[in-house]
Amino acid sequence: MKCFFYFKDKSRSRKQRSAPELEEQSKSEYSEADRVTKSSHSESSRRGIPQLYEEKAHSLRVFSYKELRYATNDFSRLLKIGEGGFGSVYKGSIKPAEGEGDPVVVAIKKLNKDGLQGHKQWVAEVQFLGVVEHPNLVKLVGYCAMDGERGIQRLLIYEYMENKSLDDHIFNKAYPALPWETRLQIVLGAAQGLAYLHDGLEVQVIYRDFKASNVLLDENFKPKLSDFGLAREGPVAGRTHVSTAVVGTYGYAAPDYIETGHLTNKSDVWSFGVVLYEILTGRRSLERYRPKAEQKLLEWVKQFPANSKKFSLLMDPRLENQYSRSAARKIAKLADNCLLKSAKDRPTMSQVVERLKQIIQQPRGENSSEDSLESFENDSVDSDKNTSQMGAAESWKRRMSHLAKLGEHVEGVSRRRFMIMQSAKVP
Ligand SMILES: Nc1ncnc2c1ncn2[C@@H]1O[C@H](COP(=O)(O)OP(=O)(O)OP(=O)(O)O)[C@@H](O)[C@H]1O
Ligand SMILES: [Mg+2]
């Protein structure tokens, strides 16, 4: 399912929306807290993602385009493993960071849209993933940016996740049905990843695009969140929300956020509630091919309340009754709490984690089914050897100014495109 980009805040001038230098970006893109409610705290000492990135992101590798072409056999269709709103994802192998040893298998995401929005998402992803560190968040190995005569190239290189995404395993019938216990472990891990973003860092991070396809699964089905292109810094202390253009994915975004553009960590909690119902039912949040009354999952599940006798009719038939009915009811109730209309009544992600642990740890009998029904070139533009030799401060400065320059270039490209679109009356 693709992301939507719906720019609600018409008061923002084009200049504000256009690609800022990275320094500028720290003011306009990440700290839109200047348009938030309440209090007038001094924030001079507050460090944002760009500052944390300066401090933490030294281990990111910078790849040349050529190196990635080799890694993917010139972006061979045979190595393509997925496609999303940002671009195509390829499996590839790269040289290990130390330069010696076995090649490392990675996933390489190649931006296929030109222009500003893609570049901004790419920068956001590099910066957020350069800062965060948690077992339930995907690791960014490095990135590549090349501005040539034939346009810009932006790529992201991640650790390879053997079992693709939760989306593939619950919705794609080509895969065996995901067992109940595995589903529970996956939602617990994903909840822990979100709780870390909300509460485990110096700044609050709102993920903004929680959905089954962004929950990747490693060889042991351990979940890791990917795609930080839409992530935003949360409001600073004493403030309630960030006001922002509404972006996300239809079927997962919280109604209060869509309506007002007021973003809080409770927007992620809503999306999490949607995914809880997806793992219970095996249905997507939006399935347009179904009869009208069944298209919207959250509408459809209302017929089968957690306390009712009809509840089990809601469950994914592919589970073949191999699930704990009592745990399933509790998960549905938790989902209902996450999906409360009023954002402030929804639980925090830390509370969700605690509740999931309780549900999973309930006595075995209760959770069982009885009660239920290559080749490389040494042409890296910034080898790790160089990085370690350089002072860390100098290294990040170079990276920051490199990214800023790229931003300027994209801005230019983007303006040109904007003008072309206007004269051609492209909507
Ligand atoms: N690190 C990775 N390892 C293995 N497979 C991956 C990795 N990243 C992405 N994929 C695969 O590529 C698919 C597409 O991912 P991508 O994030 O581009 O799109 P999406 O999540 O489906 O949509 P959106 O662009 O709206 O996020 C994923 O569903 C997954 O199967
Ligand atoms: Mg994705």
C-alpha cells in the first residue's frame, strides 16, 4: 500500500516547502514545534535529530553508485525483492566494512521519484536511522547520493531481512500461515520498537508510517521497523502536538491527525491498533475488492465485539483455530483501546508493551489452542578507513555539508520541475 501525501497546511509558503539546506532543515522540517500549542519553554538547550545525528552517525558507510550497481548486478530485475512508494528494493552483496572477509548481504532501496519529496524522505531516513539504535529497528548500513546529468540518485543500504515483511506473511497466500505465537511475538517486538522511539531517546520520535509492510522480519521472524522517511520529532516538553502536513498511508493514519494535522505519538498508537486487527483477522485495513460493508477492516470488526459470542468469526481462518481464544479477545480489547477516538485516551506504547507481555505470558494452557477454537570495486567515495582516520567531528562536518549541497541541488531540480508542471497544468 502506498503512502499518501496530502498537504493540508496551505499557509506554508513554497519556500518553506522547498528543500532546505540541512541546517535550515533542522529548523523547518524537524522542529515545526514553532507551530505547536501551549507553553513558552526555552528550548535553547534542546538537541534535535540533526544534532544527535552529528554525534552518532559516524558508522554509516557512504557508497558510490558504481559500487551499488555491482552489488545488484546493475539493479537486475532478478534481484528485485520489493517495491514501495519510495522506490524499488534489491538484494545485493557488498564488501564488509573492514574490507576483508565474506561479502555482506544487504537490501538496497533505490529512490525512483525525482525531486524534493523523495530527497527529503531520504535525508530523514538517513538522519533518523543514523541516530536510533534498538533491536526492533532495522539497521541502516549506509547510503549513496549521486547527482549526475541524468538526474539524482538516492539510495539506502540496510541490513537484509530474510523473511521480508509482516505484510507478506499475513496477506500473501503464497506464504504458509503465520502461527499464532509468532504473530504475538512480532507485535510485541514491533511495539517495543515504537515504545523506544516514543520514550527511549533524548528526543521523542513519531514514526508516522506504522503498517504491516514496514515491519520487516529477520531469519528468526524477529520484527524490525523500517522506513523512517516520514518520521518526525515529537513536540518538545510542555507542548501537546506538532502541526504538520498530513502524510502517511490510507487505512493506518489516525482520524484525528488526518482531520487536524496535529501529530502526536498517539497517532502511532492508532496505527498499531490497526495492525493488531490485521494480525487477528488476516485482512488488510482496506480491501477494495470486498463487498462494501467489508472493505474497511475497522468497520467490519465492529460486528464481532471482543466480549461477544460472535468474536471468533473475526479470526483469520488460516489459523485453523490454532490460537488462544482468551488471548485473542484480550488483543482485540487492546486494539480497541489503541483505536479510541480521543487520542489522549489511547494507551502509550509502553503501556501497550506491558499489556502484550501480560497477554503472552498467561498460563500455557490458556495460550494454546485447547481453549480455542559480485564483484566489487574499491571506489567508495568515503571509505571507512578514511572515516576512522579523520577526526569524528571533521567527518560529520563533511557529511553534513555533503548532504546540504545535495539538498541545494535537489532544490534546483525541484523548482525546475515545479515550473514545468505548472505550465503543463499537471495537477
Ligand atoms: N531491509 C530489507 N530486507 C529485506 N527486504 C526488504 C527490506 N526492506 C524492504 N524490503 C522488502 O521490500 C518491500 C518494499 O519495501 P518498501 O518499504 O519500499 O515499500 P512498502 O513498505 O511496501 O511501502 P511504502 O513505500 O509505503 O513504505 C518490503 O515489503 C519488503 O518485502
Ligand atoms: Mg516500507
